Amino acid sequence: MKKGKQIDLKKPVRLSLSRQVLNAMESMIRSGKWQVGDRIPAEPELARAFSVSHNTIREALQSLIHMGMLEARPGDGTYVMASDRFAVAVSNRLRESELPQILEARLALEKEIARLAAVKRTEEDLESLEAALKDCHARVRPGIEDDMLFHAAVARATHNPVLAELYNVIIRNVQENLESLLEEKQYDPGAMKLHDDLLAAIRERKADAAENIIVKIVEFDTVSIGGRSPV
């Protein structure tokens, strides 16, 4: 065998304790144990749970706050702001974008989501959709939360986690910036009829109909906030 160049193999780097804790926390967020909007345990409780010092916990928390996955609210606690680094990157990009661009992206994404949900939905998905839509009609939660949860259930019915995550990031941006403009009109009888029609199309596996209905829903939302329809 000819003598060739020697390949330098780097020795495995041992992760610091704070990095191990950071990775564990990030995993808890990605897995949904800590969900977006949740307040996570306080530092003393985390230190006991991980059997590490308060300084180690503080370092890990600061890293996740710097990434944008957590947010510290003085006098209140620390909250989960994003499900992973991908969500943070997309959220940052959306903040730099104009509203018409965001609405166009939402429309393109929701059209495909509606089609896939109609094709791939299961009986379990239908149960989730029916429960979410029932809450929409009853307006169980404040703001546009019930509407968001219904559309999130449609995204989950695609059984494509990438699409579902993208949708969640975009719709959270819509909620943060436009909730006050949409809150009343989101539950207008005409809007709710469109949502009923969307569920029916998904139930009957009518992909074309589902896509057409979601176009009307996004158009309704766009007109409600005083914008031009992206259609």
C-alpha cells in the first residue's frame, strides 16, 4: 500500500456541563415537553432537576435566550418563544419582511397544507379538527387563539412536520402583529362558514375544494386588516 497523507482525526470534544444542560433543555423544547408560550421552571428548581449549580443553569438559559428560544421577563419568569433554532431563524426573517410578502407566503403555504390535509388526514385528525372548530364557534379562548389552533390542526393533518412547523411560525407572527385587527372579524359568520366548508372538504378528501376554500379564508383575513388580496 502506497504511503499517503496522514489524516488528522480530531479527538471527541467533551461538552461542558452548561452545554450538556443547554442541549437537554433544547431537547425538551423540541419534544414539546416545554411548549411555546410555557413558563419554564425557575432556576432553583432547574438546578435541582439537573443536579448542577445555579451558575451552570444560568449559562444555559442565557445561551437559549440569546438564540431567541427563551425570553426572560423580569418579575414574571422565563418563557419558551420558539420550538427550535429553525423557528427562530424564520421568525427573524418574518420580522424583516413587509406584510404583503408575509401574506403571500402564508397563502402559498396554506394552499399546499389544505391539499395535503385532505389527502392524508386520518380519523384521529378529523376528531382534532372537529374539536378545534367547535371551540372556534364557541370562542373558548381569547383573541384569535381558537382560530390559530384550528389551522394548526389542519397543518398537523398533513403529517409533514416541516410544513406544520413553518405554518406555526408564520401564524404566530400574524397573531403577534395583527391580532387586534382580526379578533372580531375572524369569527364573523361568513368567516366561520368558510371554516366549516374547509373541514367538510378535508373530511370528504376533496383536495381542490380545500385549496379553493383556504384561498378565500386568506383573502378574507387580508381584506379584514385593510390589505390587498394576495390572490
